[in-house]
Amino acid sequence: MEELDDFNDPKKAGDLLPCKNCGRTFFGETLKKHAAICQKVTTKRRKAFDSSRQRAEGTDISTVKPLKPRPEPPKKQSNWRRKHEDFIATIRAAKGLTQTLKEGGPLPPPPPPSYDPDQASSCKEELSSITIVCIITIATTFQCW
């Protein structure tokens, strides 16, 4: 109990000296020990700990180099709104056609194409009007549409 009373003694509390590095206060003898340790700790920069390297020690993983992340490919611009509007127009045209067939009236004109007919979709190659007429003739002959 006498040791605890020594800490509360105001005479001994006045003997505390601050550390130059961290500012904590110590008794004279303790400050000498602390100053040397505190100097080492404050000047030394610690490396970041890599837990994956430690886990890989002693296994075949340690010999494999880490893979570099691949850059993401550029995103294609979305045309979902145009596709949606074309889909809705096609559905409405089909409903109108079925209604006309039930009533027995003349067939309405076909809806406008949702794509550019002068451009092939697979290779983006522009086609001449003669080629387009040939393709349409062949398709209607074999009833592809």
C-alpha cells in the first residue's frame, strides 16, 4: 500500500519530466530508458503487413507471381430505349393486323423497319439498292418474312 501512496505524493509528482518525442511524463530514471525506446519507435517506419504472403509461405502459391488486374473493356452505349420502342411498335402493328384479319378488311401497310435496311447488321457494310431489292425478292419468294 505504501507504493500506491508514493504515486499520490505531490512532492514526487512534481519530479515528472516530459518526453521530447511523445510528450508523456516520466520520472527522471524512467525517462532515460523511455527516451531511447521512443526515439527508435518514432523514427522507424513499419511496413504494411501482407497476410496473403504469410499464408502462402511453405506452399506452391509462394512461387506464383500475383496477376495484374485487367483493365475493364469500354462499355458499349446502350440502345435499350430504341429497342423497347421498336418492340412496342411491333406488338401494336401485330395487334392491328390480327384485328384487320378478323374483320376481313384490307391489310394495313407494314410498319417501318426498326433498323437501317441499307446497312448490314453483321458487318456494318453499306449495301447498294440493287442488292437490297435482290435480298427482299429472294426472302419473299421463300417466305422468310
